[in-house]
Amino acid sequence: MALSRIVYTHSGLSIVSGGATIDVETAQNATVTFNIPRENVNVFGKSGTVDRPQLDAADATLEFSMIPQDTGETPGLTAAILDGFIDDTLANAPTRITSIAAAGVGQINNALMSSLSAEASVGTMANMSLSFTGTPVVAIPAAATTGTAAAMNLVTPKDITVADASYSIACAQSASASWDVPVETVLCLGGDPEDSADVHTFGNPPGTASFTIEGLDAGLAYTATPVDYALGIGLYTWTLKLGRVDSQTNSLAVGDVFGTFNYVIGGTGDGYSVA
């Protein structure tokens, strides 16, 4: 038997939502995880199990990371689409993502986004990570045909903007934005846990959201009242509504260029948006 393998050039990542296929052009990796809740059934006088039934819906997730793009590009995964994914997770009657498929890796259907993060720092490429929860697809999507890379504008440190005047800072070394809302799968009695039509996926707000700003050369101006904060990473502007400073660390040592001020600004997932 011939041995074959899937390498990164044989893969691709696509999302089908609202009848449209969204190609993720700058995906760096993809991980698909299925956890199937089964129960061993043993009986007197017999060795081994007589059955291992599935008693609940499988926990299926697909996670991937990508490099955000900058001005002049029109990525398939636009800010408006990401904001729609957030709205779907928060809604009582969401419009689910039909499928998310990574060629050669795996696929999930009827998904909702459960977490989203973006980070950038001096000296490294910016990165966005997304996680989705849905129902598993047993068949692995076929490997894709290798294409030719095209030049595009990717986010570098010059494309990061601490966009909100509330920060009142002169210098930052790293910034990150994080959003997380739990996603629950519900199976009713009489439903088949192996049938995706009987498995219902719901977001469970409020969730959490935060900004982390590190390496400032001056203290962050903030008040006891909540403030709307914004952070620009390339084409994406993340807004945390009614945020408050949750933690602050000030540091200075011999040999440092300047003292650093690090902040975590917290809020909830239902007060978060992307534009």
C-alpha cells in the first residue's frame, strides 16, 4: 500500500455561512477535535463490553489561526462577517454557520463561534485565533490542489493603532484583544445524538472580553467609570464597550530603557464588536 500524507500546501480553509463560501486566505493552522461521550456497558459472566452507546451530542470544535490583512486588501473574512459571527453567538435564534472545513484535516457543521482573539507585538507577526463549536462530520474533506501564493499586505507593527484617546499613552510594545462566549449543545429526549438535525447549538452570554496593553512608557489614564475602548489591528477595529481596568502592573529595573506599565481592561462578551 502506498503511503501518502497531507502537507500545508495541500490544505485550505473555508467557511460556508448564509449560502456564501468564505475562503480564509492567510490561515496558519487548523485543529479539529471530536469528543464523543460514550458509556461502557458490561454484564455478569462476560468479558468485554456488550455495547458502547453514545449518550449525548459530541463536542466538536475547529480552531484555526490566521494573519490579519491591512489596507488595500479585501479579505474573505471581513470585519462585518466576524461581527455577524459574534451576533449569531449572542442571539437567541442564531443563523448558524453551515460548515467550516479544513481540507485534509476535518470539518464541523451547524457551528457557532465561541472565541476570538487578536494579538500583535513589536518583533512578531500579528495573529488572530478563532474557535468554533458545532457537530462533527466523520468524513475528512479531500486535500486541496496546491495553488500559487499571491502577494498581499499583512499586518505588521506599523499597522497597529491604539485607537481610543482614553488610553492616553505614548508607547506600547504589545496589544491583544480577546472575546469568549461559551457555546452549549443541547439534545432533547427522543433525539438521536448522532443526527446533527437533533443537536441544537446555542451561545451562552454574557461571556468575557478584554484588552491587554503592555510595555507602555506612561501610566494609562482611566477613571472609575466604564469607558468604551478601541484597538485597531490592520483592517479590524475591536471595540470593548463599557470596559474597566481589571489589573495594572508597573515595573522598573536597572538597565531598563524606561519603566513599563501593563494593563488588562475587562468587560463582557455581549459588549464587544468588530468594525
